[in-house]
Amino acid sequence: APRPLEGHPRRARSDARTAAEPLARRDPAASPDTVAPGEGRGPPGRDLIDFSTMAPPAAPSTERREPRIFETWEGNDRFFCDGRCMTGPSPGSLAGTCALVLFPSVVFNALVVPDVASKYSLAFTVVAIAWPLWCLGCLVAAGTTDPGIVRREPYRPPPEGRARARYREERLPNGKSVTVKWNDTCNLYQPPRAHHCSVNDNCIDKFDHHCPWVGTTIGRRNYRPFLGFVFGTGILCVFVIATCALQIKIKYDELPADTQSRNLKAMGKAPAAMIVLFVSFLGFCFVGVLSCFHAYLVATNQTTYENFRDGYSWDENPYNKGLVGNCLEAWCSRAPPSRFRFRKPARQQPHLDGVADETNVEVVVDGGADGGAEGGAEGGAEGGA
């Protein structure tokens, strides 16, 4: 057979095996079980493996990982990125609203703002870029923030075998009393201003409304970014309408003074401004009215649900803190922490609610055994409404 060339891998392996054989024979400290390559019990050219020195294989683990909260979530909310991002039941609505703000803003910045900024000031460019981003940031924050979901409690039988009252009275820190209702879905008396949202299937603290444009429920923890989106979008529409009008004026001034139908020709030279102006006007008709309504709610410290259900007057509202106090609560108060760590198991959750002892509360409506049973049935239906 031809000899392997110098440096060939097969030649290198043969030289290493030849050099190892004398060392294995001369080593007096070698174990008697050590067998030189090519000798002993193994086939020629193969080393034997001593299995007596190897550790036994590890037994397969039978311990199961404890499921995390978002993996066993009972509501209709959606989770993404391994529980890091939470949205409402309709994340597509949130994406559609983002596109509705983003696309006209891109056309506006590309085809309208350059003419106006070069004629008047570069501040138009800065505002035209920064303000839509602010609106989008508030929108995404409102749609991906826990709105204030109240923890569900395990079922507990009524105390002392009597029927549980459907309503009970609780006293606020300001000394005024409010009535709260038993929620059969969450097995607790709803906190004041809380309501069970049928779309998200969760009890929401300081429930305002379920917004189809944001794709989730608006509550205590995401009301401020929602306000930022509503008011910010209204201001953005006014700014866009004014800027588009300025571009049309620039095109109008560029035409000769004796041009016939000068106004129409100026509009024809700015088609992007006309389209964006029309879209912004329609948007302002919606968010403008919504901004006025929520400005009234902030000033009177009401939620949308309370306004339609109760219609508090200024003196009747138990949550009224005065005009300045109401505005400070809406815009400056610190948002409470979430009641959940969605990527942690149930035993590592913070318990911020606590359920008061039912024997130490003042019951407002107690119809006895029959009334309590009927209230429980109706509470389940109304609690999910």
C-alpha cells in the first residue's frame, strides 16, 4: 500500500499510537486495568473504555415547573413575548389605531411639512415628528398596561351558613359611604368604583369603559396614558389642519395674481395637504368631542361608567375633591402597582387586596336566605355584564 504523505491525518494518528505504546508498557504506576492501544482485550487499534470509573447516569427529574400566572390566566387578555407584553382581547384593534395615526403622519411629514418649514420655521418639522410619536407612545402604553385587574379569590362559603348579601356598605377615607356589590366570578366584594368588564372578563379597579380603539379596558392604571392619547390626538389634528392650510396658502401665493380660479388651483397643487386635512378634520370631530367629555369627567372626578349609571351631581359625588384636587388626582397622582407579576408563579404574587371579614361589615341589602340566593344568581349575570 502507498505510504501516507507527511502531515496526512492518518499518518499523524499512526505516529501518535506508536509513541504511546512504549510509554504504556514502561509506566510502573499504571493501573493493571490499563491496556495499551492495540493490546489486551480490545480489538486491535481500538482503546478500551473503563466503565467502572464513570458516574452513573442521572435519574430523569420528575419535578414539574410551577406554571406562571400568564400561562393559566382566566381572563380574555392576550400575552406576548413570554408574558412580558400584555394586551386586551383585541390586539388587532390597537395595531389598527396605531396605523391610523402613523400613516397620515408619515404623509404629512413627507409632503406637507417641508414646504411650510422652509417658508416659516424648522420648528414645524420638530413638532410634526415629535407630537405623533408622543400620541403613539400614550396609545401603546394605554393598550399594554394592566388597567387595574382585581385578583380573583377562591370560592368561600358564606359565614355561619347564612346567605351572603349581594350588597354591602363600605366607608371611604373621607367619611362618605358607598355601596359595593358581590362578584360571583371573582368571589369577592368589588372595591369601590370597580366593575366587572364582560369583554376582558376581569374585575377592573376604577373601571371607566372598554375602549375598542385601544383594544382593552380603561381603568385606574391606564387612564392617564389614555387621556394623553385623547388630548394629544386632538391637539395633533388642530396642528395638522393649520399646517396643511399654510401649505395651501404658500401654493396660492406662488400663483400669479390674475390667475383664474386661484383657490382651486392652489388646492390642486397641494393634493397631499387636502387629503391629510380631510382625514384630520374627521379625526378631530371624534377626538375633539371625546376630549371635552373626558375633561368634564376629570374636573368632576367621575368615570364614564359612573356618569352613565349614576350621574352624580357636584355635591352628591362621594369622590369629589374639588376642581384642583380632581385634576391633580387624574394627572399627578401616582399609579398603584399591579396586583400581578405575570411571569411569576402563583406563590410569588403580591397580595395587595385582601378580603375583609364578612362578619364585620354593614350589609345594606339582605333578603335572607331566598334573597341571598337570588342575589347570588343575579350577581353572576350582572357581574359579567
